[in-house]
Amino acid sequence: MHTTLTGKGQVTLPKALRERLRLSPGDRIEFVIQDDGSVRLLVKQGSLHRLRGALPGPERPVSLEEMDEAIRKGSADQGEP
């Protein structure tokens, strides 16, 4: 894969590379120069947007009162006050 350095010192990562590394806008990338002159690319994938949709959401919106009741019930089930 190849890319070109712009006059502003920027590069566009090829789509195939972005897909392979599962990169998304906002992901941080660290470039580490190795002793032999090669560059190692490290992806910092701490972005929360990556998790969106990983778990199913509620079938319907839940009110604060319903959340509080579920918390109370969970505490009671575990013998807590």
C-alpha cells in the first residue's frame, strides 16, 4: 500500500488499511520508529463510539423511576438495604 505526504505533512491511510485495522474517525494512532528505521503503527482504540451497538438496547425507553426500581429490586435480591 502506498500513500502520499501532503504539503501540510499529512497522509491519508488507504481504505484497505483502515478497514483491516478497524479504524474509525477519532481513533488515535502512534508511530514508533524502530532501530532499523522501520515504523511501527500502534492503534489506540479507546473510542467509546466503537462499542455503540455492541449490546442490544432496551425494547422501549426506560424511565428514571423504572431504573431506580430495578436498582432497588437488585439490591433487595442480594440482601442489601
